[in-house]
Amino acid sequence: QVQFVESGGGLVQAGGSLRLSCASSGSTFSMRIIDWYRQAPGKQREWVARIRSLASTEYADSVKGRFAGSRDDNKKTAYLQMNNLKPEDTAVYYCNYNISGMPQAWGPGTRVTVSP
């Protein structure tokens, strides 16, 4: 079973930056489209970013222009560079990819807290 381990979260002031990492155990990582999600307290999990390749990424409108996704297939790791963070970015961040249209088991996530 594929496993994901997210890291890099923390407490940061508004306007600050963090770089999240997502390490995967999956042997087909390089073939997969990687998605980042987040879940804020009391809210449903929402999609944040999609990384097809270094040249092909998509973002939710709420983070467009501030977040940048990347990947290192040799390390089976995806990244999410988050700049100009806002208090509304406070959430637990997760990564995942689909196999046959189904997301894999969710990792523990990494908590991001942005203070005003």
C-alpha cells in the first residue's frame, strides 16, 4: 500500500513562507499526478494544487500566485512552496495521488498555522 509522509509545516506569521514536502513509498510515483490538499479546522478537505510535472501545475484560485508545486521523482518526493501566507491558509496539508481514479491512504499531514 502506498504511504505518504508530509513534513515542513509549522507556525509562521502572515506574509511568511514555508516549504512542505511529501515523501511517497509508491514505486510508480514518477507516473502519477500529485495533488496537495488541505483541511482547515471545522472544514472539509479541499484541493490546493496539482503537479503533473515541473512544467505543468494547477492551483486553486485561493492560492494561485502564492503557492508553487514541484517534484523530484528520483526522491519520490513532492514539494509545495508557500509564500505570502495568510491566516486563512491555516490547515493540515496532505498529498496524494490517484490509482484507477481512487486516492490512496492518507498520510498524517503536516500542520500549518499562520498568525495574523
